[in-house]
Amino acid sequence: MQSELELSILLDEDRIRRRKVAMSCGPLLMSFLLLTFIVPVAGVGLLQVDRQPKLRRAHKDSNLLLIEDAEDGKETVELLRFVTPYKTPMETVVDITPYSQLIHSLLQAPSVEFYVAIDTWVSNDTRKKLVYISNTSDSCSSVWSSQGNAWNVSLDLVQWPRTILEPIQPRATILLAESFPNPLMDIGQVKAHEGTLMGDLVTLNSGVALGPLATVYPCPSGADTLKKEALLGSYAQEAEQLVLEAKHLDANTSKNITARLEAEYLQDMVSDQMIDAKILTSKGQDLEILLSSNSSKLTKDLPVYLAPGSTVSDQPYISTVWFNMSLPFQPLGYIKEIYNDTHVLMNVTKHHCILSLNSSSLPGLQVPKDKYVIPTATKKLDMVVAVGIASGKKLREDHSNAKESLLLLNASYSDGKLSIKEKKPLGRIDSKALGRSELGETKVCVVQKNTQGHVFSRQFEPNLQVNERAILHLTITGHGWAATSESCGEYCHAIYHLHLNGQNFANVTQWRDDCYLNPGGPAQHGTWYESRNGWCPGSVEPGIYIDVTEHLDKTGRNEFSLNLTVWQNLTHRYALYTDISGFIQNDVAMLAVTANVLLYGSYAVTAVLTAPQAFSKAEAALRDGCSDPEKLKPPKVVHFLSDDFASSDEARKENEEQVIDTCPPSQVPFDFETRAPWYFYNHSKEILPGKPSGAKYLPVIDSRLVQINTRTVTGQVDSLKFQGDWQQLALRFRLMNPEFLEMDRWDRVGSVGVMIPKTLQNVQIRTSETSPTPSSSKYWRMST
Ligand SMILES: *[C@@H]1O[C@H](CO)[C@@H](O)[C@H](O)[C@H]1NC(C)=O
Ligand SMILES: *[C@@H]1O[C@H](CO)[C@@H](O)[C@H](O)[C@H]1NC(C)=O
Ligand SMILES: *[C@@H]1O[C@H](CO)[C@@H](O)[C@H](O)[C@H]1NC(C)=O
Ligand SMILES: *[C@@H]1O[C@H](CO)[C@@H](O)[C@H](O)[C@H]1NC(C)=O
Ligand SMILES: *[C@@H]1O[C@H](CO)[C@@H](O)[C@H](O)[C@H]1NC(C)=O
Ligand SMILES: *[C@@H]1O[C@H](CO)[C@@H](O)[C@H](O)[C@H]1NC(C)=O
Ligand SMILES: *[C@@H]1O[C@H](CO)[C@@H](O)[C@H](O)[C@H]1NC(C)=O
Ligand SMILES: *[C@@H]1O[C@H](CO)[C@@H](O)[C@H](O)[C@H]1NC(C)=O
Ligand SMILES: *[C@@H]1O[C@H](CO)[C@@H](O)[C@H](O)[C@H]1NC(C)=O
Ligand SMILES: *[C@@H]1O[C@H](CO)[C@@H](O)[C@H](O)[C@H]1NC(C)=O
Ligand SMILES: *[C@@H]1O[C@H](CO)[C@@H](O)[C@H](O)[C@H]1NC(C)=O
Ligand SMILES: *[C@@H]1O[C@H](CO)[C@@H](O)[C@H](O)[C@H]1NC(C)=O
């Protein structure tokens, strides 16, 4: 039995993006319905579940985040990754004893500066008025939606006093890679570069590094048009997949698929040919409307639509979860009378309750530019879908499967007849060419697929002595909105293949299937229960610790490299990753990666081995080789935990009934892992860790507002306030309700860390890529 759903989420005023969620046992099945998604908020109105520009923008702009704030010559070192909960507070205590040596070496300066960065886009007023149409009474009401306003952030350092036991702290720290709040790492990006072709010589508009997979396409109208052709191709591919997925084919199958894809995509296809309009007054059962730009091509009987995102109603997101989402793309009524180029009268055929709204609450409307817009787009879409259906039938006959590829479909008219043709590549890039002076004759686009593969490499020299151990600390969370291939990085099953000096020593998965067990989940809204790649909404992500001693050249130079494979729904196996869908739909799959190596001296190693147990993740790695051994065993075949289950009453019950072990606050050493994987505390209900045993809570950041203009807040601690020495070190990190404002409604990635100068005792900083970067050029040779 398969069920599938698809939703698109209101992004901002005029942009709708699509989130595809397909659930099926076999290959991927996608179906499309145009929806906007809203959640109610007590008192205020509605929460608009909005996957704001989020990481994509962060990616582009995130240099702004810290780099601007950072003083010259300082770098940031992340101590803890987290993702904010949907509009609920969070209080955590997490071990950072493995960074003791780093912090010690910073105490030589008069003060130490810490940061908290959250990739948030909210500010004091994010409200928007919407029309809610009741799903039971078809009555209209005006409601506010809001994204929330801010986080109220506090950070303390917790130091346990030194005991007679040998502290288990590294003697040196090697910082290999870090990408949040620095720009995240793109994975599998596909890009189109414009240029011209003459003979076999391609001259690009600007220099780029191309690989042998780069494909040359005719591209007379530029790369944006090529993307539109790829978008048409993706509709056909979807139809093809629906045919492959259909239980049986009958006369109705094609009709059904065509109707589904029309419902899903027609609105997108016409969006740049619609004129915005607003309601001026109602005249009996009709509405007088004003167009935002004049059009002399208006005709009677033209359909009038509700503007995307202006009107919502309750709709099922998955079988068990409903959200307020935007209405399907259907006419609200039709033009009845044209007064002039900007003013028309329309009748109302649907949602008559619109007529009863007062003038300050009316929804926005849209009118097609002329009477051809809708029929032409419908015809084009139907023909594209027919191409896909035909190839799906063929594949079905041949008993073969589809695979994700870039299909370019060109729609053209001749003699008033529309035809759809596949655009074939002219050739592939072969090698670099010498410079050219003449301009080429044919405009081309070179499509470069960055198939990953290799993500990054870093070199370091541990200088490890006998009986010492090296522990790799790796934290990876996947981000990017869900229009990427395999909905990567947020929802894809990625495997990180770790190598030292070319030898693959571990494969790591960071997938979390336990988001539905988040004790802070039920208080959230949105999709907090959905499993994700390396995080849950409202979680801290302390990463994984792996003992790499045996894989190192202990005294020489080592190269650490990380390669990636991603589970492919279509082919049902892991493969190198190419983000074709992200290219087409303007989304980017990204990873936030922090990788450090911690060198433990022989006293610490002896101490950890003679202790009765491990008290932290790092200690577990020192004792047993890895803090989370199950994460080193990625499943051979991925079984998706269905959202239907994760959001079910049964799952909720499991969440409520789970017993979370606790460590007495006075215990020394303090066992941080008892509250794994959530590390939550509630200071109003319990004694904080270490308080009874003399642990010192040093305030670092106290109740600071984090909003769009203050995404990074910093706090300095006077070095003299630190105890000279400590047994264990932790962060107490709190996200609280901002006074007079509302908490951010979104699951934003964030980071807590410390600023360091470029040189530090016993700290190696190697954050630049060590593998050779391919050289770029404007001139390339093509082979056919
Ligand atoms: C936002 O609201 C907070 C709390 O009321 C206030 O302190 C702050 O100055 C406001 N910021 C702006 C930019 O208006
Ligand atoms: C096809 O759809 C029509 C209604 O649209 C229905 O009457 C007919 O039974 C369907 N045929 C099959 C084979 O399902
Ligand atoms: C297509 O078929 C499915 C399954 O039979 C049905 O649930 C759906 O409503 C149909 N869609 C359309 C647009 O006819
Ligand atoms: C329509 O718009 C054009 C330019 O956009 C303007 O020159 C013209 O005067 C407008 N006509 C009316 C009737 O507003
Ligand atoms: C509205 O106008 C359309 C197009 O002229 C017409 O088909 C429809 O019957 C009208 N409906 C109402 C309720 O007036
Ligand atoms: C109306 O929406 C609610 C969710 O808000 C849902 O539980 C209910 O089943 C819906 N009713 C109808 C008739 O669609
Ligand atoms: C949609 O919004 C309305 C109005 O605020 C609310 O009554 C209803 O419960 C909401 N439905 C869902 C599914 O959140
Ligand atoms: C268009 O018609 C409306 C309604 O009759 C009128 O109020 C408006 O002034 C007219 N606009 C122009 C540019 O003639
Ligand atoms: C990592 O992947 C790249 C392909 O992107 C491959 O060439 C390389 O050999 C891989 N590295 C290792 C160490 O396997
Ligand atoms: C892959 O398939 C699983 C179910 O088999 C589904 O839950 C998941 O959303 C799919 N992923 C994508 C990107 O469609
Ligand atoms: C990692 O995965 C690759 C590909 O599946 C496999 O060949 C290799 O043995 C694995 N390495 C380890 C250390 O498990
Ligand atoms: C942050 O939350 C604390 C605790 O609720 C409160 O005392 C403080 O005023 C808040 N600060 C801001 C800036 O909202």
C-alpha cells in the first residue's frame, strides 16, 4: 500500500516552493498538490510554517554572520551545534571537556570571547494578514500569521573543581574543518555557465573550473531558459515515475496523472504571466478589482485567482496531521465587465464568504495577462506529461527503472502548433583550450554536475607519542530545503566515508530516527517528529567521537578526507550525489561540518582506562573506540520510518512514557551521557549539574535577543574569573522566551563556540582545503 503526498510551503509574499515527500515501498513516487502551510497559534492567529530562505540565504550571506563580527585575525571554533525548536524554549547542559586544552590556551589573554549564532530571519514584526476559510462551514475570517520575533539566548560555562583524579582532557587540539557559522558546504551542486561555441571551442563568459562531465547544450536564450526546460523535463520524469508506480495501467491512468500534475504545476507555469490585483469593493454578488499594472488584453470570462499564500484552509499534510495550507489553484470567479485597462468587475463562483470580509482583510488576487495564458500552459503541461507517460510505459514494458537525470524539454510553436522536443547536448567538455579572440557563433550553456564524492580534505601532523591517543570529533548536520534531490541535506540518508591517508577507516551516518521521541517535541508544532539528517528540531548535536590512533601516521603528515554517498530512492542504493533537482528548483543541499582531532596524553589515557566507566562521549571513544558505535554501521538498505508513525498517537505515547535516566547533580565525575541524546535540564524543577559539588557557573551571554540583525551575539569572560584548573567543563545553553516578543517559530540551525586568535599554543588550525583546486579558464574544447 502506498500513499504519497506533497506539499509546497509558503515562502514569502510571492514565492511558493515545493516540498516533495513521497512514501512508497518501491521506487520514488511523487505527486503534487499546491499547498501553503499554516499552523495556529494561541491568541495571535496563525503560524505560517515557513521554510524561509533559511540556510540557502545563510549560505550566501553567512560570511556576514561571524566574519563581520569577528575581530581581525580571529577564527571561530564551534563547541556545540544545535537546531532551535519550533517556538518553544530549550535548556541544555553539554560536555565540552574535550575542548579544555583549547580554552586553557585562550586564558593567556585577558578575556575569552564566546559566540552564539542562529540562522534566523525573524524580527520584531513578522505578521501577515491572511484569510482563513473554514473547512466545515466555508466561512471566511481574517487571521494573522507570524513567524515569531526572536530568541532570547543565554550561555554559561560550567567548571567542575579539580579533584585528585587525573582529568581526562587532551594535551593538544587540531582544528580541521568548520562550516557553521561559516558558509556551509554545498554538496552535489549543478551549475550552468553561459558561453559561445565556434567549431569545437567553447568560450565561457567567465572563467570556471570544468570537469570531464560538463555537458554543452545549445542555449540561445541563456541559462534561465535552460533551467525552465529542465523544469519541464522534471515534470515529464515525474509522470514517467507515476506510470512506473501505478499498480496497473488502464484508460484512466493517463488522465489521472495529467490531472494530478496540472493541479500541482499549472500555477508555477503561469506565475510570471499573472497580474496582481486587489479587491476594491463588492457590488452585490460581484467584486470590482484593480490590477497592479494595466493590460489591454483583458477579456470577459478570464478567470481570476486568489494570490498564492493569501488564503488558507485546513488540509491534511499526512494522514494524521493537518495544517492550514493555501488553497488549490482554482478560479475564485471570472471577469464580467471591463471598465478600462486597470479596473474590472468579476463574479464570484467559489468561496462566496470573501464577499463578507471587511475592506482591511481582503485577500490578494491574480489575473492572467490574457486569455491564452491558462490554456497554453495547460496544453504545454499536458504534452510534457504525455512525453513522460509514454516513456514510463516503455520502461514498464522493458521492465526497467528510471534514474535521475537532467532532461531538457523545449516547447516551441510553428504554424501555431505547439511541439515538445528533447534538447540534446552538443557535446562534452574535453580539455582546456588556448585562449580565443573571436566570438563564437552559437550561444551555449555548459552544465557542470558536481557529483560528490569528495567533500573535503585536510592535512595535519599529530606528533603522537607512545600510549597517546587521537580522537576525531565530527559533527555533521544536513541542511537545504526539500526541493533538492533526495531532499538532501535535511532529509537524505547520507553516509560520510572517512579516510586517513587514503584508507577508509569508518563510514558514519548521522541520521536521526528518534526525533519523535524528543521530550521537547510535543510542545512544539510543525514537523518536529520527522526524522532528519543529523538533527531534530529542538536538539543539540554534540557529534560523534572516534578513536583514529591506529589509522594515523603518528609522527608524520596525515591527510584526513571525507567522502559522501547518499541513498537514492529511485535506484535503491547509495551513490555519489548530484543535486539535479536543486539546480532546477533553485535549492542547495548543504552540510554543516565540524571536524577536529583531540590528542590525549598518556596520563589521560591511563586515567580513562582505569575509570569505572566513561562519563562523556569523548571518554567512551577513548575506552571503546567510538562514542556511538551504531553510527558506524549505516544500514545497507534504508528503511524510512514513516511520518505517519512518527506523528501517530502510538509514537506520542512512546514519547510520553519514555524514562530518561538522570545523574545526581552532585556526582563527580558528572555523567553527561545519562541524558543523551537530548541533554535537557529544567532549572525550575531540578538542581543543576555540579551545583552541589561546587561547580562554578560562569555567565557568558545573558538574555540576549537573537534576530535577523543580531544573528550572532558574543560575550566575553574575564580570564581571571576562570578557575585555573577544572575537572570537567560544560556549556549550559538556553533558548528562552523573549520578553514582550514571541519566540521564533522555526527550526533554525545554530552554533555555540569560541573565538580564537590565528596562533595558539598546542592548537593546530588547518581549516583550508588541501586537495588541489582545479584551475579555471574561459576557454575549453568540446568533443562530440
Ligand atoms: C524589538 O523589540 C524589543 C522588545 O520590545 C526591543 O527591545 C527592540 O528595541 C525592538 N527592536 C527594534 C528594531 O525595534
Ligand atoms: C475511469 O473514470 C471514470 C470517471 O472519470 C469512471 O466512470 C470509470 O469507471 C473509470 N474507469 C476505470 C477503468 O477505472
Ligand atoms: C488518481 O488516482 C488516485 C488513486 O486511484 C486517486 O486517489 C486520485 O484521486 C486520482 N486523482 C485524480 C486527479 O483523479
Ligand atoms: C498603461 O501603462 C503604460 C506604461 O506601462 C502607460 O504608458 C499607459 O498610460 C497606461 N495606460 C493607462 C490607461 O493607465
Ligand atoms: C461567472 O462568470 C462565468 C464566466 O462568464 C460564468 O460562466 C458563470 O456562470 C458566472 N457565475 C456566476 C455565479 O455568476
Ligand atoms: C477540518 O479540519 C480539521 C483540522 O483542523 C480536521 O480534523 C477535520 O477533519 C476537517 N474537516 C473536514 C470536513 O475536512
Ligand atoms: C487553521 O486555522 C483556524 C483558524 O485559526 C483554526 O481554527 C484551525 O484549527 C487551524 N487548523 C489547523 C489544522 O491547524
Ligand atoms: C477605470 O475605471 C474605474 C471605474 O470606472 C475608474 O474609477 C477609474 O478612474 C478608471 N481609470 C482610468 C485610468 O480611466
Ligand atoms: C572520494 O571520492 C572521489 C570522487 O569524488 C574519488 O575520486 C576519491 O577516490 C574518493 N576518495 C577516497 C579516499 O576514496
Ligand atoms: C524516499 O522514500 C521514502 C519512503 O520509501 C520516503 O519516506 C522519502 O520521503 C523519500 N525521499 C524523497 C526525497 O522523496
Ligand atoms: C564503507 O563503505 C564502503 C562502501 O559501501 C565499503 O566498501 C567499506 O568497506 C566501508 N568501510 C568500512 C570501514 O566499513
Ligand atoms: C530572557 O528570558 C529571561 C528568563 O525568562 C527573562 O528574565 C529576560 O528578561 C529575557 N530577556 C529578553 C531580552 O527578553
